Amino acid sequence: MHIVDQYIARNVVYGILLVLSGLSLLLAFMYLIENLEQLGKADFGILELTIFIILSLPKKLYELFPAIILLGTTLGLSYLAAGSELTAMRAAGVSVGRIALAAMKAGLVFIVFAVVLGEWVVPYSEGIAQRGRAEALQISFHDKYSGLWLKDGQSFINIGEVLPDKSLRNITLYEFDYNRQLVQTLHGASARYKNKRWTLTAVQLTRLEAGNQSLKNIKVKKQATLVWDTVLTPENLAVFTVRPEGMSAFHLYQYIDHLRQNQQRTGRFELTFWNKVLMPLASFVMLMLAIPFVFSRDRASGIGQRLFIGIVIALAFNFLNLVSGYTALLIGISPFFGAMLPILVFSGFAVWLFARAA
């Protein structure tokens, strides 16, 4: 029986690896097409594009992992079914539950791999990918230690943080003259964009008299608000807004608490947080769904037909997941319920299929 378990698990592993490899190539091609327009601009060449694609793949693969588990398990077991090996196993007394357990052991290894991918690899690789692309295209980028640096005319701007509602925190402007001498600094605790202009709050203006940097010629002025005249708009800064999909669940939890302290909406971040936390459970449900297909009573069902059914189920799960999540945000119910509903629906579907296959 141990040999049978290993044989079943090995085929499931091969199936998941095959789907993972094929999907990686497909996604890489899609990223290539999507970024071809940028190729050749500034320093964004073939090497930079290749690095960007490679580093962007982990995030997309992580998002699609439940579907990968479903299709890979279906492929691996369907190969056994096509050679009548599963029929022989059952004739020898191996139960459906025993076959399912062997497949689950192999699938659980990949689920653990997906958790590692989402918690440690994706936040690191996605950050490097976006910063590398921005640097190659000569777009200013956000560094978590020094903030976001931008240039506006003769001024250099440092923005501590771009919040999801496009408001800014900890803004400092360094204004230089044409001789590259610092003439004044302007600091604001926050900034909001309204009526096509930025308004700074808790402003401190420090003025240095030209040609003399001694302390007695430094003038400091404080005021509650100040209109900031700049060409920057929220659209220019949108690329630097925190993307929850590229964060680990642990850092998402911390960031949600940070947003609440700053009276920011957290729904989108909470939904992503619960999707990440529940991803192992969603993958396990997809694994459970894949197993009954190999026991179809229709002997004419081949690998292609079973894979097609698996693709339809994966698309249906992703569609319901999107609809459920954003509907929960729209009507104001718990994001946890929005993330959990598709799992509950497909869990019931899996139980029904197992009852039929038994």
C-alpha cells in the first residue's frame, strides 16, 4: 500500500509541476506582450524586461495557486485513469478514500510551498520588480526607508507615504536656486488634493538668505495650511500607492491597523488579507474537487475532457471569489464573509461529488 501511495502522489506532483510550468510560460508571454510598448524607452531594454517578468511571476502564480492545484491534480489522476490503473487499484481493494488521501499528501506539499511563496517571496520579488522597472524607465520610485523622491522644477520633493485615498503624509520640499544653493525647505504633516490643488497642513517653512548659511539668517515660519503649487497630481502618484496584493498577510495586518489609526478605508486591504489567510483552505478545496472527476462513470471521458471541466471550475471559483469579495465591500458586510463564501460553496460541491463517486 505504501508503494501505491507513492505512485499516486508522484503522478499528482508531476501533474501540478506540469501545470505550474505551462502557466508560468503563458504568464511570461502575457507580461512580454503587455510591456513591449515600454521596451527601448530610457534604460528599459531586453535584460530589464526579462528581469521584470521573472520577478513578477511569483505574485501572479500565487494568486492562481488554487486553480493550479485543481488542474494539476486532475491531470495527474486522469493520467492514471486513462491507463486503467485506478480501476486496477480499486479492483485490488484500494478505496476511493485511500486514493484521495495519497493525492492530498502530495497536494499539501504544494499548498505549504504556496504559503511560503506568498509570505516571503512575493513581497520581496514584487518590490524589486516594480522598483527596477521604475528605475529603468527613469520614473521616481518609493523606498521604504527614505520615502518617495520626486523632482519638480528646481525643487526636490520627499513624500513619506502615499495613502490609498491618494492623500500624502510627511511631505518635505527642498528648493534650490540656479546655482544649486538651497534657499528654503517646506515641510507639511499631510496633504490632500481638492479642486485641482494640494493643501498642506501643519506647515513649517524654513527660509535661508541667499549667499549666507549662518544660523542667524535662517527664518522659520509656521502655519496651519498652505496651498502647494505643483504639477504633481494623484494620478502621477498612483503607481506608488500601496498594493495589498504584493504584501504578506502579516504586513497587511499591520498596515490595516495603521490605516485605521489614520481614519482610512480598510475594506480592500481586509479582503486581500482574508484571501491570503484562506488561500490554503481554498487550495485544499480545489484539491478535493479534482479527485472525484477521475472516478467518472463515463468511460469515454478522457484527460482533455476532465481538464476542460477543471478549467471551467477554476474560472467559476475565481469569478465567484471576485464577485463575492467586491459585493461584500459594496454593501458593507464583512470582507471575511466575502472571501469565505466561494470556499463554502465549492466545499459543498466537493462533498456532493465525493458522495457520488463513493
